[in-house]
Amino acid sequence: MMEYNEDDFLLLSGIQHMAFCERQWALIHIEQIWEENIRTIEGKHLHERADNPFENESRGNRRIVRSMPIVSQQLGLRGVADVVEFQRSEVQIEGETCQLEGRSGWWRPVPIEYKRGRPKPDDRDAVQLCAQAMAVEEMLQVHIPRGYLFYGQTKRREEIILSEVLRKRTIELSDRMHELVYEGKTPRAQKGKRCSQCSLVEQCQPYWMLKHRSVADYLTRMCQPEVEEY
């Protein structure tokens, strides 16, 4: 299992951009380009309460920790989990529970990520949640079988099973992020339906990029001998 050095860590939240479009991820995290739109603004408002570290609370057998710093050496990612809910257990469940400083009993961590809108047709939200869970697993030495996505529009939690398939996909995306940083390159645009949802469509210029031909292609075409017609 590969482990990254601290200097190589990337933002964990960026994995959702990579899952959506690797060019978008590179524009944001390599070229440092960002543009607000209604989706990103609504997302910030939804996270305001979840990301308040002073609003940790206990509710019966649950301890709710907000804005929890997390890091994964396996993925080479660091970030902040919106909410990690610790569910109390009277007995130890091998591999799934841990102890909390200053609190009795055993506790099972469950990550919860807050999102605007509705569930997506792709896995961009699920891989971000999975990356958070994998980071918490490393930190607390536990296994987390499931987590939840809370959507602002539906006001409901959606259970996400953290399967081996999802974990493999998360590792592949994080590896690709590190690969692009190492190479220092931004992938070419690939036009698709997602372009209309992207806050960087003006900066990306996917339609212009796809129509554009390189100078080398132009010279090659111009230097080809003409064929006379008879």
C-alpha cells in the first residue's frame, strides 16, 4: 500500500471535482481557477452550520462532531469532514468501535456529508464521502461500513454502503489527482452534458478547445502535396 509524504497531501474535497471532470479538477487545483455560481453559493450556505466547530453536541447515545479535521496517508488527502456522528455501544464491536477521550463506552463513527440539491446520477458525492470514511478509519483504526449523504433540497439522509468497489474507485481517483499534479498538466476538454452544470465552463472553453487544431496539424495539412485531378 502506497503512503504519501505530508508535503504531497492534496485537498480531500477535490475528489468530487475529479469524479465529475478531471479537467475541472485540474483547473481548480493545479491552475488555481475558481468561479462562483448559484450551486457553489448554495453549497456554502448549507455547510455553514455543519462546518461550525463550536456546535459539537451530544444527543442521547450520539456524539456529533462538526468540522472534524481528517487525513489519509493511503490516499494522500487531507480535509475536513462536515459531520462525524459517533454512535454509542455498550459493548466493543471488534474493528468497528473506538473509545473517545473523556467518555465511557464504545463508539462507532459514521461520517455524514452535506450537499445541496438532490442525489446525483453519478458517484461524485459518494466518493467524497468514501474518502472521508477511509481517512477516519486510518485515524481511529476502525472499519466503517456505511455513511450518509444529506441533501439540502430533499432534507433527507441517503445511506451509502462503502463497498470494495466504491473504495477502489476512490483510490483510483486519488491516484489520478497525484499523477496530474506530478505531471503538472491539465487534461484537454471533453464536451459532455456535465459542461452546462460546471461553474468553470467559461474558463474551460470546451467547445473552442474541441474545435481548435494545433499548429503542427495545420502545417502537416498545408505541406501535403496536392493531387491533380484528371
